[in-house]
Amino acid sequence: MAHRGKPLTSSAHTVLWFQMATGVSSLGGRVTEIALPLTALLVLDCSALQVGILSSATLLPNLILGIPAGTWVEGMHPRRLMLLCDAGRAIAIGSIPVAQAFGLLAFPHLLASALVVGALTVFGDIASASYLPRLVGLEALVSARSRQMTLMQLADVAGRPLGGLLVGAFGAARAMAADTLSYVVSLAFVWRLPEMPPTRAPGEGEPFGERLRAGARFAWRNQVNRRIALEAAHYNLFYQALIVVFLVLASSRLGWSGTQIGLALGANSLGAVIGSALAPRLSTRWGIGPVILRALLFADGVTLLIPVVLGSGGISVALMCLIFLIIGAGSLISGVLASSLNRLVTPEEIYSRVIGANRVLTRGGTALGGLLGGLLVEYFDPRPALVICAVGMCSAAAWVASRRITSVHTVADALIDSPLTPPSAPASPSAAAERTGSA
């Protein structure tokens, strides 16, 4: 019988190793988030459309693997899977600076590396999410997960400026060696963790197809979950498009340095750290549902200023940092509360499968957003393209402007007329301005 919930005996050092593994790999990932598209732009002189395709490639596996991955991972050893994913990502990213050193780097190589990293990240994230509760136990889960998310958000704050600095100092392709190193360090931390059996023994429970369909059915038929997931997908579509348009305009036409770009995008993550601290207080004062909507409207409204303030001077850089900080704070506030509401309306026994189903929409929106951004730059001037993205982000709030959501002020409100049993622990904050739709 597979392990069912009691934590293995774990020391504070063991938990810290796990949290450091996720934090370090997140730091490297943020470096690549800056360095990969800049490699395409500055090293290979790729078109805006190719940059958009590349931006989508890392997230595209979510569309294919999002629903089945959670069900597959149930039958795997999570630590072994995390080790495999770290090793595979280190090799895929590390091959880029090596190929560049030998003059062999080409766009198909970047695209293949992005797809491999994206696929391994889907499995690695799910394995990590299933490992932590069993490591610390449910009673300590909320505090352990909060510390983990804080580390990841701080990694986001540091990672993008660090990526810009490394691009400026060593070049875009060589900067990705930092991400390779981060996965190697993460692997070393995971290596020290205790092994755990799969959460489901082979052949145990319902057939694979039925378990998969049950999660997808609930994810779509539950009105609250569906609206939150669609809002997140809509938001991610236009937010990622905005990032692609911003990168192309700032780096290619306005002459921003890699450091300036990193600072602007790093401010987004700093806003997420602030938002994670404000979310509980705001929801206590004004209610869960109202704050979800208000935070979105406030954060997305400031994006309408981007086409006006984006320029080449230092004042423009400072204003863009402020705008991205507000976007990060508002999105994280809304995301934390939305993911908590999702948890409250979802039966615990199918929650991981619902997350997998939501992931198809939410991460799929991000993947398609990169392609949309490339198309917008290809066929529109950058500033009208920014307007389209900003209006699209603002319109995402319509999905959660429903009385079924805005009338929810407390946990008790969320459970009224619901046959579901409340879960044993609330959802934790998501990490970044990108919306997840569920924790």
C-alpha cells in the first residue's frame, strides 16, 4: 500500500534542503526567462514572431501534459522524479552556451531546449507539490509552504535583475550557464532528501482514464473553479503577450540594457512579495470575493499607462518599475485569494487532478500569449500592440465579476449550499504575477 499522509521523520535541515532546492532552481529559471529571448534577439537576430514562439515553447507542454501529468505522478517516486527533472533541465539549458561557444547555436536548438525544459518542469512541479506535504505533515504544511513561496518570490525579485546583469557582463547565451548551475545545486539538495513511495500503488483505485476524466469534469462544471481558471487563462494570455512586446520594444528599439529590463521585470516579483503580505489583511477587511475583483481592476488598470510612459530615459525606466510592481502586487493578491477559494470548493480527493486540468487553461494561456505577442509585434507597431495587451488584461476581470464570487466574504460564505467538505488546510500563495487559477 502506498504512503497515505503521515510525514516521514524529517529534521529542520531536511525541510530546508527541499525549500532551498526549489528556491535555487527558481532563481536560475528567472535568469533564463531574461536570457533566452535575448539570446534569440541579440545572438541569432531572430524575428519578433520567433521570439514569441520561443516564449510559448517552455509552457506549451502544459497544454499536452497538464491533465494526465498529475495522474501519472501518483504512481511515481517523487524524489527520483525530481532528480531526473533537475538533471534533464540542466543538460537542456547547458547545451545552449556550449553550442554557442562552438558556433553551432541555431533557433531550432533554442526551441528544442525550451520544449524539454517545459515538459520536465510540468512533472517536476507536480512531484514537488506532492512531496512537501508528506515531508512535513499537514499540520506544518501551511507554514512550510509559505516559507517556500517566500523563497521563490525573493528568487524572482533577484533573478530577473541578475539575469540582466549576467547578459550585460557575459552575453545572453553564456548567462544561461547560471540556470544550468542552479539545477545542479537543486539536484544536490534533492539528493539529500529521504526517498518516498508513490502516493498510489500500481493498479490501485480507479482506472487511469476514469480518474483523469473525473478531475477534468469537476474542474469545468464547478462554476467558481471554471470562472477563476478562465480569468487566469485570459489574464496570462495578454500578460505574456505584453512581456514579449515590451522585451522587443525595450531592447531593440529603445536601447534598454539587459540590467534595465531585469530591474523592470524584477519589480513585478517584488510586488508579488508585497501582495502576499497584504492579501490576508485585505480579505479580512473587505472580503475574499470583492478583493479578488478590486485587486485585478487596480493592477490591470495601470497597464494602460505603459504605452504612454515607456521610453528611453531613466524616468521611463523608474515608472515602468513602479507599474510592474503594482501589477505584481495586485495579481498576487487576487491569485492567493482565488486559489484559496478554489481549494474550498474542490473535494480534497480530486484536488491534484483539478490542478492538472486548470493548468491546461492557465499555463496554456501563457504559452499562447507568447505567440500572440510575437504576432502583434509582427503586424502592428509596438505601442498599439501594447494597448491591445493592456485592454486584454483589463477585460480578464469580467470572468470573476460574478455574484457567485463577489458575494463570498468569508470561508463560511464559500461553503454555503455546498455539499463539499472543507479541506484540511488552505491553499498557499502562488509565486509571481502569472496567475495560476489554483494553488
